[in-house]
Amino acid sequence: MNIFRFLGDMSHILSFVILLLKITQGKSAAGISLRTQELYMIVFCSRYLDLFWNFSSLYNSFLKVVFIACSSAIVYIIRFKSPQKDTWNPELDNFPIQYLIGPCAVAGLLINQDWTPFEMIWAFSIYLEAVAILPQLFLLQKQGEVENLTSHYVAALGAYRGLYLMNWVYRYFTEDDYLQRIVWFAGTVQTGLYIDFFYHYYQSKRGGLSRPVKLP
Amino acid sequence: QSKPSAHDEL
């Protein structure tokens, strides 16, 4: 464990807290992509299958349960609970996620670490997480303006994997035979997708005023 | 001693 990875996990937890507060207190899922939340639920449920046999630390196992529970709760609330379910707009939030899941599944089959079924599923979840934010970014693009809390949610989510990139660099230089090309590649793609958002987020927050984030 | 799994990250 190093500070980058710890801060990355804290940023990830923060993103869950912000989103859960927004949809439970704000009673609205407007501006939130259910598609992206469904992809995250698939990512965590598939990646953390090893909960049952790979006990590397209490910290890991605890957060795996937390991430599966939170992502499932978010999908449940937006999909089934009133009044949030009425604030979700299927016409706007209509990114064809099958075009994300399909290629990631093929990639997981072909490029993985150990050729066992779990490793294929694990690689699938890594690739899927890299592109899972796309429906959310497309939704924000369509709306042009980003609600304040949503912008903090997306920023925390982008920061989490950005901090993980630093964690991988740190581990590469401090641990011998540390090699994780799959997560390095996917994590770089994932963080890259946020660059444009971060630019607009920074511009809007720079003045100290919480001017809304505008996407062109 | 369980094999230290390559997946020690979240």
C-alpha cells in the first residue's frame, strides 16, 4: 500500500458518497447516466468474484463489498425507486453500452494474465472500467452544462484512477518484478478520457466561484 | 501460504 493508492481509493469512495448524497438528498438522478452506473456494477461484480478465495487484506475485502453494495444501490435507486426513477431520461441517456461490453469481453478473452476463467473475467472488468464513464461524459456533453455536485462526482472518479497511475509508477520503481501491463494500459486510457472534462472543470472552478462547468 | 495473487489492488 502506498499513499497514491490510498488516496486513489479515498477519491473513489468520495465519488460514491457524492453520488449517493446527490440522488438520495437531491431526490433526483438528472444528469447522472444510469448506463454508466450499470457498467460500474458489472465491473465490480465481475472483478471482485475473488472475494471468496483471494483474501489479500481486510482493507481490500471490505472495500470490495462496499463498492459492490454502493454501485448496486445506485443502480437500484435510479432504476426502481421513486421519485428518482422518474428523473432518469432514457432518451438522453441512451449510449449503446453493448458496443462497450462486447469488445471488452472479447479483449478479456484474448488478452489476460493467466488464461483461467477468472483471469479472463478480471481482464474484462479492467477493460470495461476504462470505458465505463463514456455514457456519463456523453450525457454531460448533450446537456452542455454540468450541475455542481455532478462535476465533483466526475472529478473524484477521474482523480481515483489518475492517482492509481501514480501508484503504478511508484510500485514500478520500488518493487522488483512488478509488472501489470493490463491495468497500466487500461488505467491510462481511463484517465485519458477525463482530460477534457478536467480542463473544463478546472476552468470553471479556477475563479473560486462555483461557476457551472460548461462542456462545448 | 496462499500464492500472493497478482490482484492485490481494488
